[in-house]
Amino acid sequence: MIYMLDTANLDAIKKAVDLYPIVGVTTNPTIIAKENRPLRDIILDIREIIGPDRMLHAQVVSDNADVMLEEAKALRKLDSEIIVKVPVTPQGIKAMKLISAEGIRITATAILTPQQALMAAMAGAEFLAPYVNRLDNICGDGTQVAAEMAHLIDVYQLDAKVLAASFKNVQQVHEVAKAGYSRSQSHRMYLTNCWFIR
Ligand code: G3P
């Protein structure tokens, strides 16, 4: 299991990287917008703080696969090691096929069902991000979805990892961490959020 941060706040990233075993930072358009600075500057600053070895994820904003591909290429120009986040819409799945063909690493994001995750993994996504709290908020079971995803990865021997996201409390983090261990036995359950620096 690994921990990643889900923030673009430079002070929070500095603090967490100093204190905790953080292996990467994920961002999304909402998180970036909160900083009131250009995406380019934020990405370059985060990379400077986290160094060359930690992962950095940034998301495309278009709803069209061909434009998402161009965005992914532009992000890679900015940071050669960037991992591009793509939502699991039909155009997003198409974009994953195109982006992975370019050799760019992908996180499939905004996942609400295990079937979306499976489809994204088949399309070339390396990380699969279920929105745990958003599922819990609509009377779903975020932990169960994350656990089923880990199970499917194991059953079909997919080269993908669950990157559970959208946590709002430590109990959710704990439940997903337990699910990753007990169900998949594969250490493929990763957690992203900044709950511990709030
Ligand atoms: O960045 C992905 C995810 O963690 C967003 O979570 O539900 O707080 O918008 P949320």
C-alpha cells in the first residue's frame, strides 16, 4: 500500500512530504482552481518540491477524446514523468486507448462502478481511482467498490492498481486499507487524499 496526497497546495505538500511517507501527489481541476495560479506554474512547483522520484498526477479537462490526447501530450511536455488523469466517460475510455498508445501513464478517475474500472484497465489505465466518499454520499458503498476492483484486478491479472480517492474521514481510509489487504492480498490498494494534513 502507498499514500499519495490529493492537493495542489504547496505548503501542504511541503509539510506532508517532510513528515510522512508520501510517494506522490494527485491533482484535479477543482484542486488546481483553488490555488488561483496557472496550471503550468503549479505543476512545475509541485515537481520541484516532491523531487524527480515521486509520482505527479494531473487531469485533462476536455470531454473529447482527441482533445484529451492533445492535453495529455502537453502535460507530458511540461513534466516528462507526469501521470495523466482521465475520467471514465465513454470519450475518456477512448482517450485512454490513445494516450496509453503514446506511452503516457494514466490514472482513470471519477470511478463509481467496478465495471468502469475494468474497462479503464483494459484501455490502458495503470491506476484506477474510485470516489469513495461520493459513493458513500449517494447511499453506495465506496469501500465495497474499491474492494471489488482489487478483486477483479487479481482475478484477471491486470496490470493496474486501485488508487482509492475522495475520502472525507479517517474511517473511510481505514476501511479501504483493510479491504485491500483482506480481499486482494496483492498490495494493490493505494490511498490518495490529504486527510492527515488537515
Ligand atoms: O482527486 C480525486 C478525488 O479525490 C476528489 O475527491 O470528492 O473531494 O472531489 P472529492
